Amino acid sequence: MVPTDPLRTLLLPVLEACPLQAGSLYTSYKDLSLSVEWHDLRAFVLPGTEWAVILGHKKRQDPLRVVLPLPLHTTALKPSILKLIYSTLASLPFSAIPVPDDPLVPSIEEVQREMASRRVTSGDAETGEGSTEKEKDNGQEAAEVNESIDRETIYLAIVTSDSTVVYYKLSKGIKKPADIPDE
Amino acid sequence: MAIDIEPMLASPSSIPIYLINGVGTVWDAQVAATLHCVHGISGLRVGTLPGVSSQNGFLGLPITLMQEETAYLVRQGIAHLVPVNPNPTHSLPTSAEVQKYSAERVRRLRELEASMRDLEVENARKAKAKFTQAGEAAAAKREARARIRAEKAAKGGVELFEPEEPAPTSKPIAKTSLEPLRGTHFHDIAPHPHFPALAHLPSITSLPHPLFPFPSSARDRALLATFTRLLSLDLRVGLGPRFGGEFLVYPGDYLRYHAHYTSQVVVGEEAIRPAEIVAWGRLGTGTKKAGLICCWEEEEGGEEDGVEFYSLEWANFG
């Protein structure tokens, strides 16, 4: 019996709703989670469209960012689709955003917490105070999560046939390049 | 599409752009400066200078304009097109004409120099008069002079008031006889054989025209609409092919700034291929520019202003 792929199981509803993006969605979700190490990922279909996006944090203090997975050779992306995606994002209510999925692997912070708690349970008296400090850190970390959404920028996750993913930032309007200083 | 070949009269301040083989050209330095400084249109200098070996760095007049620049100027009512006979064998000037043109050119330059000299003299006189009135040193000098006169008068037999210095005669500024650059030409223009009447007023004020068939297609309209919209946002637009784009977009005068964007124009519902996005993004990354995707859609009623802009950069990860 072929073991089930937990990521496929997690994403199945979205993969079936958007077959054009299925392969690129699966690969880019995995890439964002394991390689690029984004947090709080969730994939869903934008309401009123036939396009799936991934939302997540690059850094927890930054707003939620929107990723649009695309296969390299698709011809389905048209100006009207871009306009629709941006206008849907602009009016997307928070109630329409699903809660984050469970991460595919524990994060670094979670591993550190696990190791700290093991040191506590191993009977080290000095770590009693340390675990309290860790709990404070956790609380602070949760308080720093930025739940707003960057509605003006989409990251295009372009997936090739060898599973390479390249990311390009597409901002609405005329935005100065990041590496040009203000004059 | 019906082409309007009954041109409207160009306005008195309209700039003539000489149409040679379908390319708009500017041959006058003042016109070039006006277009550059006032209207944000720079064109491309293509004239070679005699005696200068490094031609690439020191090109001069004439200026050739992109088709978008030419159409923009005509449509905005800033310029009109004067078609010139493209067949030089029938319109090469005779040696007598060359001498006559040269003499006229020298005369105009000398008149211009004279008027500038007169203007300098007048300005210097005004500045001096202003200084004389306001200067403390001048006031003290006047008081001292008055004191000396009074002393002399007290000694007797001397005029209380010295004759005033004659006011400097102001030479009237020579009125230049330069013809205004409005709808007439410095020299006679050899008219286009198919449209001989267009060598003089009225000229081409409406586009497209058989001699300048832009904009004709949807892509042409998209290019012109994008160009017009970018200029309306106080951006400057130059040629983009050497950076792999349609236009280069500058935040201001191209003599001051590097381009910030390499633009691509997408017409109507053309597909935007991810492979092209990668190519456009890579083009920008190595050259400190962002890609600018300009999506044009023809509006109902023939309005050409429906342009959506998207800025493209590499995401810096992945």
C-alpha cells in the first residue's frame, strides 16, 4: 500500500479546485515551508476566482504575504486575471482567510523549546528559572505576529519541470526598485 | 479606418516637426531645448559633427523622435508635422542656394549676438543704477561731495551745484528681425511630391496620416497610451530595446537620472507568460531597474487611457 503524503492530503481540496496550479501549488508550498522557511502557511482559493494562493509570514513581524503559484509555461495568466486577483485581495475580509496549517516540520523555535523542556524534565534545578524565561519569550513571540495582509504585492512562485521555484515580486502600481536609494 | 487628410490649422505656437521618410526630426537647437525642458521629450541626437572623431559621444542636431514622441506632440497640440520630400536627388540645393542659406544663417546669428550684447549692456546699466541708489558707499560719497561743494561755496564764487553727469545714453535694443518660429520655416521646404500643399500651413495635425501611419493597430494605441500616461505622471520615457524592454522609464531628466524601470507593454488580453516574467525580472535585477508591466485595454468610446501598471522585481529569495 502506498503511504499517503500528508501534504497532498492537506492540500487536496485546493489542488482539486485549481488543477492548473496543482503541481506548482504543491511544490511551492513545500519549498516555502522547508527551504525558504516561511511561517503560518495556508493555501486556499481566492473567493470569486479560480485561482489558489498561499498566505504566510516571511517574518512573523511582517504582514502576511500572498504567493501565487504558477507553472512556467502556462498561458492562463492575463491582465484581467491580475486585475481580479488584486481587487479580490483589496477587499478580502479576514473571516475568509483560513487558519494556518500545521507546519510540515517543527520550527527552530519549537525545537529549542523542546530541548529546553527536556533539560528541565531531566532534573536540572538551574533550568527552572530558564524555562520561565522561555515561556516569556514564547508569549512575546506570539505578541509579535503581524496578522495584517500586504494587499498591494503578490509573490509569483514560478515552478519549472525540475521542481525549481523562482519567486518574483509583483506590486500594483509604479514602485521604485528596492536597490535604488532615495534621491 | 478613415484617415483624416483634411488637417486642422496648427496653432500659432505649434512647433514644426519635419517628417523625413516617416521619422519626425528637429533641426533647431531652441526647439530641441524647449521639447526637452518644457515637454519632457528628448528624442535621439543623430547628427555627426565635422572634425570630431568620437561620434558616439558628441552627436548633435538633428534630433529624431520616436513614433510615440511624435504622435504625443501632435495629439497634444504641441507640434505639427511638415512632410519633406524624401528623394534628395530632386531637391539638392544649388551652390547659389547654399550660399544664400549660409548668408542668411550667418545674418541671423549675428543679429542674435547683437541683441544679446544689447541685452547685456542694458542689464549692466540697470544693475549699476540699482547699486548707485542703494549703496551706502554711494550715499556717503554724495554727502561728502555736497560738503565739499558747500565749503567751496562758502569760500565764494563757485556753483553750488556741479553740472550733473550726463545720464548714460541707453542704446535702444535692436529689434531682431528673426522670423518667429511659428508655422513658417527658416528656408523653403521642398514639398513632399504626394502632398505638396503640406509644405506650408496647414500641416499634419491629426494622426494617423498616410505619411505617418501611427497609431494604426491596437499595439500602436497601447504604446501611445502607455507613453502618454507615463508622461502625465512626470516620468520620462526613452528607448528600451537595449535593455530588453519597450521603453526605459526615468524619474526625471535622463541627463540627471538613470532609468528606474524597463517597461513591457501588454495589449488587451495577451497572455503574461511566467517564463517572460522571469526574463523581465532578471533583466531588471542586474541593471538596478525594476520591470514595469503596462497592461493596456481599449476603453469604450475610443479613449486610450486604460493603462494598469505592475512593478516587477526578483523577490530576493528562493
